[in-house]
Amino acid sequence: MSTITKTKINHLLSTQPAEVVLTSSWLAKQGYSYDLQKRYRKSLWLDSIGTGALVRHGEKVDYLGAIYALQSQLGLSVHPAAKTALSLQGKVHYLELSTKRVKLFGDDGESLPLWFKNYDWGVKLDNKLTSFLPANLGLVDYEHKGFKVKISSSSRAIFECLYLTPKTQPLFEVYELMESLNNLRPKSVQILLEECSSIKVKRLFLYMADKAEHEWLNFVNLDNVDLGSGKRSIVRGGVYVSKYQITVPKELEELS
């Protein structure tokens, strides 16, 4: 391998964080041709983890190192979300949360590369593609192993949990999560409520925040929040809550 080629790979490895995926398409745009990438693999500078994805030789990259590439190199909106985001921020205290299952959300219409979907990251990835919230609204930086990825803020994460209820996310668990969120920023909640397109999510959010008696709810203005019309049945055979026009489990409504 020529001195110039070695200098080029050294520059790449010195400017990119360790333990992240390097996508072939992004590398090509940075001046590292596909032929050059092949030579780097042959010389054991880089390893392939699937078509279109490389890592430093010998490194074990976790799913967040892959999310870094999806966000910063491919411009995708996929991000750790819902319970996973709350867990990463230390908001899940007494609830037992399996680290083997990771919840991701991305914008409706996006397509995740096969290398990401097929590689064994050591966890099960559940990815939900939806546009019920604007893709980049309510995200925060999360630092991990020397690099940063975007994850859902606490406010957005609880919205995402509610989006999954009751089919794949138990209502009781979401309420327990809501109870612990006593310091949400009213301004962030306000924007999310105004931009959210799911009537179910907005009504459940307000119902649970009200039930948990969170002070920050007093500073949220509902004048510009579309709560729809008519009744919404979240579960069958539940109790109707007239204030929010929703039917919820009797056990949840009776909680004090």
C-alpha cells in the first residue's frame, strides 16, 4: 500500500470516532473510492459488516454506532425512542427494562439499509416508521463512547410510548413512566401537542399528566391543540372519561 494511501486511511481514522459504522456511500463522497475501500479491507484496515457498511478492523460496534452512521452519514431520522430513550436518560427507575430490546422510531417513508437490519447487534431492534410527529422535533443529543446520536427527549419519548398503546405498549406501564416525569418543560410539551397528528396520543397524554397531577401541565395552553371531536375508545369494556372523551381500563382510572 502506498504512503499516500496509508496517509489517507490514517486521516480517516483520526477524524472519525471509534466504534461507529462507516458507510460505503458516505466514504465515497469523502474521496474514498469503492476500489480504495476494497484495498483497505484487504489490508485489514477496515472490516465489512454487510454490503455498504464498514468498521475499523477488529472493532465490535453496537447499535448506537450504527445509529450514528444512519443519522450523520445517511441523513436518516431513525433514533432511539419511547422506553429506550427514557432508559438512556435514566428516567426508567423501578421498571424492569430489558436491554435486549431496543425501540427505534423513524420518519414514515424512510428505508433502512439491509446491513443495519440484518447485522446482529446483540439486541432486538423494533423500528416504527411513522410521521405522527415531525421527524426532527423533540430530539436531544446523547453521548456514547465519544460520539453523539440523536434520541427522543423525555417529552417526545412519552408521546411515542402512547403512540404504541395499547397494542404493543401496556397503558399501565406508560402511566408509571408518566408519573416519574415531573419536570417536563411546558414549552416542549406545548410544541409536541400542537404538532402531533394523533388525537389518541394527545388525549391520553393530557389524561395521564392530569391524573399524575404534574404542575407543568398548568402552563400548557390548549387553545391551539387539536383534540378532535367525538369519543375515542382506547380499550374495550373500559371506563369512559368525559373530560378527555376517552375510554380507558377501569383499573387505570381507579388508580389514586
